Amino acid sequence: MAESERWITTTEAAQRLGVKRASLYAYVSRGLLHSERRPGQQESLFDRAEVDSLAAASRPARAAQPLLRFRGVATGVSSQRDGDLLYRGVPLADMTDLPFDRAAALVLGDPDAATGSLPAVPVPVVRAVVLLPLERRMPVAVQALAGSDPFGPDLSPDLVRSTALALVPRAVVLMGGDDRAGVTDLPRALMRSLAGHDGTPGGRRLLGVMLTALLDHGLTASTVAARVAASTRAGLPDCLCAAYAAMAGPLHGAAPIAAHALLAHGAAPRDVVAEATRRHGTVPGFGHFLYPDGDPRAELVLDALADLRGTTRLRRRVDEVVRVVADGTGRHPNVDLATAAVLHALDLPAAAGEVLFQVARSYGVAAHVLEEYGETPLRWRGREATG
């Protein structure tokens, strides 16, 4: 987390804790919080992580909680500010101007990080990976590569970064039954593994925007799962697989699969929205508690979709579904609907939505794993409810 984001004002700290300002200073005098005064600053500043940790500890054990806070956790990988998503302080829209491999390296904390090398995978293993369901290939490919890497247990930051930059592309080509090293064009490799061809330049550009939009999103369920594993000092591949397990849920990485059906041509948009609501209790691909005014990731990807030739009919369908949901719920499309639209545009199956999520988010997960290696080991532990 950037230094400017670490500190919050007295007013914001009091709001987060639900107490009066006088109580804050009582916490300071008791050593529960500490504050700073800086020249030109009218209010004292408080450490955001300390305040959030105290808020979590002070909340009644049986109170309804929209989010379960294990403790205050600071991260510098990504942040949300004024309805925008930033990677390492860089707005998402600016990240899409970078080649994908450089954007991934920036998320990992070093835009100039070198890409490592990994040993070859036994041929029978390569052949076996392609026999698995599409959404199961990435975790198995990562473990296959880990099994061939004698340096996997080394947790030094530079080696973890270089391993991540090598591991993800190699896993992608392995999903397609290949084991080539030195892949630099990840969108092309993904198209080859998922569709059996390279795709068009415009399609690969769209896929690159999609992957960049999915690189990281803070302390999500899968990121936390990986950080818990990292706190035990598990190696990067095992931490990634902990994250993939959490991604497999229909409310997380597999969410685009349900949204995919909304954009299929045939049934009237109002009918498919009604059916989705009946089946899921909500409309997949719409609404996000962090972005009540609209998900910037969805906006960016759908704008990129408009630049791809031959998508007029698909974009009309997206607009119709968005209009029906807006009229009925007021919710805006989120990145899951945008992912579903990309799948339709590139003629990829619904299951590929989870794969895109696995591949892109692997870099953000690796960045969080690196952060966790710098924390006290085994710091994640739940607290039993009492009373």
C-alpha cells in the first residue's frame, strides 16, 4: 500500500470504528492505536490497518457482517479509489496501454523483472493434461511444472517473480498439449490452447485488455486463500492452487459461466434475465458492492469490444440485456458480463471464462504471495465465537 493510502484522518477513523473522536484519543492513550500530526494537517492521522484491525476485533461475534475480517491486512498490489481500479497506483486504463507481459510484471512489483526458466515436463504428463475438463487444466499444469522444478521451495522475491513470469505462460501452452518455453504473447498462446488457432490481431488485443482487467482485485476469496497458504511458507505453485480452488466457486472465478447464457442469441432478453433470476436469485454479471456506479473493468472491456469488427450483433445483445436489468434492478454490468461478452466475441466456450480468470489472476495472486512471505508466518488464524 502506498504511504499516502496508509494514513486516514481522525474523522474517517472515527467513522470506521463507529465511535466519537474522543474515544479515538482514548484508544491512543491506551496504546491500541497510534496517531501522527503533520505540518499543515488539521487532523491527526491514523494507520488504516490498525483501525481496521481494531474495528474487526471490536465487532460483536454474532453481529451480521457483510465481510468477515480476519484482521487488518495491508496490500500494495491494487486499490480502489473514486470508482476506479489501480494497480500499484496506476489506473487500470493506463495499464491497458502496456504490453500484457509488462503489465503483469508491474503487478508483481517490478516492471523490469526477468522471466525465469523451468525444466521440461514429461511427455505422458503433457498428453494427460489435455484430457482434463478445460477448467481443470490450469491447476494441473501448474503442479506438473512445479514437480519438474527443483527450485520451487526457494521463496526469495526475485526468484518468485521470475518463476511466476515463466510459470503462467508455460502452464497456458501445457493446457493445449504443448510444452514450449519462452512464450511472450500470452493472448496468442491462450487462443491456441483454448480454440486451437491464434485468433485475429483484433481478437488478441481484446483478450489482452480482458486479461489486464482481471490481473488483481485486492483481498478477494482466492487471494486470501493463497495468502493463508503462503503464511505457512508453501511454495508459489501450491499457493496458486489454493487460489484456483477458491476461484472454482460459481460466485467467484466461475461466475462468467452463468453470465455467458444471458448473451446467447435466441430467447428474448427479458426471458433470459427472468430465468437467471429464478435460478440464481440474482442476475449473474451485474452489480458489485465496490462499484455501485459501475465496474470500471466492465466499462473498459466492453469499450474494447466495440473496436472488434463483427461484434455489432453481440453488442446489441449486451445493450438489450443491460437495459432490461437496469430497468428491473438498477444494477450495472460487472466484469463477469464483460468476460462473457469476450467469450462470445472470440467463439470460446463458457468454461473458458474460468480459465481466463485463473490465468490473469495468477499474477496478482503471486504478488500477494510475495507480500505474505514478508509477514509473520502463520499469522492467519480464525477466532472462535463466544457467548
